[in-house]
Amino acid sequence: IDALTKLADFETDPDALAFAAQKLQELGADVSLLAKRRGFITKWSIVGPFPNENNSAFNKAIIAADAVDVSKPVNVEGKDYAWKEVATTPLPAVVNLQAQFDPNQNVAAYAFAQVNMAQATPAVLLIGSDDGCEVWVNGAQVHAVDTPRGLKVDQDAVNIDLKQGVNIVLVKILQGGAAWEFCVRLADRNGTPLDLSTQP
């Protein structure tokens, strides 16, 4: 387990990473720790799907980004939408939204996560999304991209400032057709992943 964990911590080849993750899973190891050590956020709450005909959900405040409470349903146009927790894939830590929602075409969803920092940290938020996305950190919008695309890990890089204590990351992921997924990880300003393995 130790040897495979060290391999996964430094390996960049996707096939080698997949091999290490598979073998660690077979040995009973917590493979989510691999992703967390690489800075991936692995624990998300999601809500949706909301209408997105002609990409109408982009730049539209469907929910209040500065007042999210995942313990309460979101009411949109008289309909309640409940938040639900979702698991990511082992490596990279991707959330497959298409498998979580019906309908899952021409829609949008939000994803919520908390990141606890021991001290204030200048950081880079790295996000990949299929299709476009909007991102808020601690209630302030830090990124938006409106384009149909497939997911690539670390597709977009955004400088952010994480405060000491709990930080809120909120992502809106837009969907036209076909696949619908996203992943987020955090690094320092030199590109070194933040180790999130101590996160609950």
C-alpha cells in the first residue's frame, strides 16, 4: 500500500495512476486519499437540474451564492430541489452529473463544497467542466466560462485567496447535450497541489 501510494502521489501518467488506484482499492485502501493529496475536492453536495434552454442559465442567479444552506431545499419558481451528497471517481475526482439527474440535457446544476484551511493561503483553483461553468469562493464570483466543451482536468486556472477556517466553493455546471461532469482541485501559486487529505 505504501509503495502504491507513493507511486500515485508522484505519477503523472493516467494509466499508471489508474493502475495504482485499482490495486489500492483491491487492497482495501481509501483511494479517495490519493485524490485529496493531489488537491482534488472529493466531497460535494449537488442540486438541480434547472432549465438551461439556449444556455439561459449562464450568468443567471438561480440560487444566492452568498447564502447557501445545503440542509434546506432550494425553491425555484415554486418547486423545491433537495441537495444531495455525491461521490467522485477515485482519480481524477470527477463528479458525473449525467448519472445523478433526470432530465440531464439542456439543464444546469450547482455543486457545493467546504475546504478547511489551517491558515490563510493564496491559491489557484483548477477546474475542468463539461460544458461551461461559473465558480464562487466564499460568495464572490471568481470565474465564468460559457462554451460547449468536454472535460479536461485543470482546464481553467483561477487565482483565489483562501481564508483561515472554512471556505465555501460553489460551482454551477451548464449542460447542453452528451456528457455532463466536472472536477475541481486546489494548488498553491507555484502549482503544487494543496494536500486536502486531512479534510473531513
